[in-house]
Amino acid sequence: MSFLSIKNIHHTYFTKETTTTALEDISLSIEEGEFISFLGPSGCGKTTLLSIIAGLIPPTEGEINIDGKKVTKPESTIGYMLQQDYLFPWKTIEENTLLGPLITKTKNNQKRESARRLLREMDLLDVENLYPSQLSGGMRQRVALVRTLINEPKILLLDEPFSALDYQTKLKLENLVSTTLKNFNKTALLVTHDIGEAIAMSDRIFLLAANPGRIAKTFLVPQELREEKPFDARQHPSYSKLFQAIWKELESLEN
């Protein structure tokens, strides 16, 4: 049995005047510890699919199963990281990281120490008592990742979490996030418009077509790239070859 099973997902948005099919017959099997990326043109339903996996919206048809359990609502076993960090400006960094345990009433000294350890692993030293306004955008995104990991999710959903950052910070954060998730053996699903980011971070890449959103092609990232950190993978000869193949497929979809 696959760790994450996406079975025959269809989703239609209804209004008084129209119906719009966002997703059509999406079926995928993803193993524990895999890093998956979804690429595709605007309007192909990438974020809708992530929201369905997160339990935020029910699909019109089909079901999501994580570790053998059907997803029907948001749960702490599913971490969701967005483009914006959504840190509370009036709370300290430590208070922000411990929001999950506070809500689930599991906040204790052990969780507090875990949060501090994760902050250190994210190269965030002595920031516990600072406020979000005192940190850079990249530092805030690292805090958001700690806030997500402290809940010990089984799966992480990443919706363009690096797109608002400058390029140098983005590359550094890709390395840090990739290494952290591998160390924790976390399953991750990334939505991105960046082909290079998808190649550098992923084990497999699913290319979605639009109107309605459906799986058009699957790319397996070569083993030699998967063994590298994202920054180093971008320098590998196999990177350019895969980039060109995906670019060509995207061009054909958009045309």
C-alpha cells in the first residue's frame, strides 16, 4: 500500500451561472519519504489538488488516503506551507513556532526544546525572543517551516513557498529544506512554476495540463540528481537535459 494514495480525483466549482471542472481523473501513488513536484500552466488545478490533499476542500469525486487513512478534514498529520509565512506579528518567534502544540494542548517543555532545536538546525540562532518584523523574508520562511515541523506531520504540502524570496535566498532555502526533509524522512509535495526548482528538489515531477487539470506526463528525476543538494544538482549535466525536456512539454501544453 502506498503512503499517499490519490484515487480518481475530480473537482468541479459551481456558481449560479457556470460550472468549471478544475481537476479530472487524478490518480497517483506516492511512497513515504518521496519529494514530488507539480508543474503546469496557470489554471491547471495545482493548488486545488493540494487543498484537497490537505482536507481543506472535499473533492467532487474520489478520495485521498494517507498512511491508510482517508482524508476528510485538516489534521495535524498534514503540514501546509504557503508562499506567505503568516507569522503573527505580535507574537515572538518561539510563540509562533509553538502555535500548533498550543492549539492541540500538547505544548510543554519538550515541545519548546524541540522548537529551539529546529530553529538551530535552520541556522536561526538566538531568535526565540525576537518578533517577525525583526527577521528577513528568508528567515521568516524558515520559522514557518519550524512551525510546520513541530507538529510532526506525516506529509508536507508546499505551495510555492520560495517564490517571494530573492534568488540567492531561494537557493539557500531550497538546500536547507531539502536536507531537513530528507533527514526527517518526510514526504513532501511541492507546487511550483519553477522548472529548475522542481528538478533540483524532486524525486518525481508531475506535469499537469489545464482545462481541466489532469496529469499530462510524469518525469522521473535521475538518481545522480537526487543524490545532490539542490544547488549542486543545478550544475549537473543531467539537469539541463531534463530541463529542456520539461520545457518542451510545457510549451506544447500551453500551445
